[in-house]
Amino acid sequence: MHSLTSTHRIVGIIGGMGPEATVDLMRRVVAKTPAQDDQDHVHLIVESNPKIPSRIAHLIDGTGADPTPELVRIAGNLQRAGADALAIPCNTAHAYAHSIRRAVSIPLLDMVNLTVDRIGLQGRAARVGMLASTAVNAAELYAQAFLAHGIVTVLPPRQDEVMALIKGVKRGDGGAGAQAALGRLALEMTGKCDMLLIACSELSVIATGITVPFVDSLDVLAQAIVAFAATGATQTGS
């Protein structure tokens, strides 16, 4: 008698930006994977490295070290360890996606492009409200990608409060107060846009406080990981 186990393609996670968001992505991948036993879940290789230089300090403040060399090093390590694709649970780090792609021969499951395509193909939004880091907005990661779909981005009136919530999650403050505060910010933006987008993985961690419809980029990435792994699944007898 043979027992069957699923063999999936392997996804490497460039994590630690921040640690809570990396864990949250893994949790979502597990939750979205149809599984009857351990062997049915997605094989992830994760480097959660919170020592990667600050993307905000480099992109916005102009005072921090360039994180590119460390991101490229991790990407190469994950490929050599057996990863068939890469994923990064940090929207801001996608400002360095081009350098990462050039350094490896495996695909990057690009959270920004995947999310923009998801919203664009729905065809229901002309204005997307951005709940994102200041670095994401300043680098126009989503603004430029949305242009291809004829969509404009709308920023919150109090971006400083958004950044305060992001930094709070990084230091471990993701409780009910932070969740409620994000919910209030989201509610205030609903009249200014057709759709809300959570484009910061720290905010994804506290998104349970939002009471209006939204798209979560971290959730889009988790679903893409599950789908990528499943397309390479085979049944092996033992």
C-alpha cells in the first residue's frame, strides 16, 4: 500500500523587514494552503534578518546604508539553498527589486505588481487610497505601477500617524489601540477613494481594526506563494 505526499516548489522568503510581518506572511501561507497533513504545506526557506539596513533611512532620510548588498546576498543564499522563487514581505524593499532580480536566476513574486494587477483587473477603482510607508509613497512604487491601469493613488491626510503605527508594530505595539487607530484612519479615507490598499506589511499585522473593504498586499503575496508552489506539486508514492 502506498501513501501519497505532495511535493511543492520551494519559495525563499527575504524576511525580517520587519520580523512580525515575516511571521504573519508565513501564517497566511499556512492558512491558505489546502492541506491534510504536514507534507501538504508549502516548503518555505526563510531568512528573517532584521539587521538589513533601514529602507526608510536610505530612501527618505538619505543617511542610512544601502540595503542592496544584503538583499542580494540573501537572495543568492536562498537560491543556492534550493528556492524556486523569492518573495519579500516588505513593500518598501521592492524599491530594490530590480537589483535582486539581476542577482538571481529564479523569479521574484513581486508583491507590488501582483497587488496592482489584482486591483487593476477588477476594474472597479479609479482612485486607490494608500495606507503605506512614506518611503513607498515617495518612491512611487504603487503610483507608477497603477498608471498602466489608469488608476491614481490617494494619500491619507495624516501620514505622520500612519508612520507612527508602522514604527509601533516594529517595536511590538500591535495591540487593540493600534488596530483601532488604523481603523479610524481607514474610515476617514473611504470618501476620498474607491478602494483602500494596505501597502505596508506592518499595517497588515494590525489590519483587523479596519471595518471597511480593503485589499491587503501581504494577503495577495501569500496567495501568490501558495499558487506558485501548487503549480509545481506532484504526487510521490512511499
